[in-house]
Amino acid sequence: MKLKLVEKKDEAKGTTSFFLEPERPVSFLPGQYIYLTIPTLIFPDSKGATRHFTISSSPTEGEILRVTTRMREESGFKKSLDELPIGAQIDGEGPNGTFVFDEGEKLNNVFVAGGIGITPFRSMIKYIVDKNLTTPIYLIYSNSDNDFVFKKEFDEIVSSHPNIKVQYVPTSTEGHLDELKISKFITNQKFDMSQPGRAIENWKLKISSLTWWLCGPPPMVDTMENVLGKMGITSNHIRSEKFTGY
């Protein structure tokens, strides 16, 4: 399918969203990705002219597809994408992927994002908000610095949706996520995920009862899977997606 570039938006330092209008409506689930091919690269790239990107927009936001990516100087593809003028045509394929949110599942969810691994979670959270779902979500968002993508939007959502909580972790000052941090974040929560919005005192969440969603660069996901395993969380409670190409 053909996609027309209709907007670019700087989201944070070195991170840009591209808004694409498909030639026909695209049906997708929150968390899925699409392949993008630039017909003629402006800058050479040894990996070719095709990449896949998670759709960071929600199916509830209309026909325009949004993809958000870290811009890398060494990536000829991303430099070419950034240089495309508004109105340029891009080839697309998809959507694809099974790392998706299903509103029919009654789960207590912890989303753990590393860097640009936040993109599928932005789609899922926006979907939950727009559909007025009471699905319990606790987002733990780690980033190398304090320039968190979508932070303003997440903060606004948290202020009006008691079922959604966000914990920001700037790893440059607080270090990487480990068993101690994860346990502290979860057990310090003063809300009952089985009854969103209900505040309770001296309440400790049973970590093993949660469904854990992990997304980020492979080393981060591998580390988190190891951490969760040490905490006694079985693989059937863990869903993961590794973002390569960093």
C-alpha cells in the first residue's frame, strides 16, 4: 500500500514521529507494527530501504498512522526518512505482530519500556483511554535521560484515569532496572489493581499475579526477563518484544 507523509513532529531529543496517510483505511491492533520502504534512499544504507516500525498511534485515533523513532546519524534510512518532504510517498506493508493488547483479557498489567520501546505502550494506553476501559495499567518507563517521549501526554492521562499509573526511571541518575527497583515500585503502589481507583493502605501487590509486558532493546529485555525469573514470575506471565536496529 502507498502511504503519504503528512506531518513530522519532534517528540523529544533525537526522537521524531512521522504521520502517514494510507491510500485505504488500515485495520490494526494496539502494539502492531508496519514495514516502511522508501522508494529511493537519499542517503545510502547497507541494511537496505525497508524497516519495520511499531504504530505508536491508537486504532481509535483515525486513519492517520503514526510511527515514532529514535533518529540515528549512522542510519541512512532514518536520515532519508527525515529528509522526505511533506506529501512524499512511502511504500507500506502490514500490519503485523502479536505483541498486542486485547481488551477482552481481564489482566493486571505492568508495562516495562526501555527507551523507544515505549511506542507500543503509547498505542495501548491511548486505546484504553479512548475506549473508557478500566484495565489496570502500571507503566515503568526507563530512559537514558529525563527527556521521556510522550511524558506530557502520560502525565495528563494519569491525572484523570486512576487505573493508569506511570513510574519514570532516568537510568543516567538512578541506574538500570533491577530486582530491587521493580519490587519497590510494585509494592509501593497504593492502589488496588483489581479495583482501579480504590486507594488502600498497607497493601502489597502479589507480583506473581501480574502480566508483565517488556519492550525495548534486546539487552534490556533479556535483563528484565532474567530479573523477573529470579522473582519467581513464570514465562506465561511475561510478554516481550525486542527492538533491534538501535
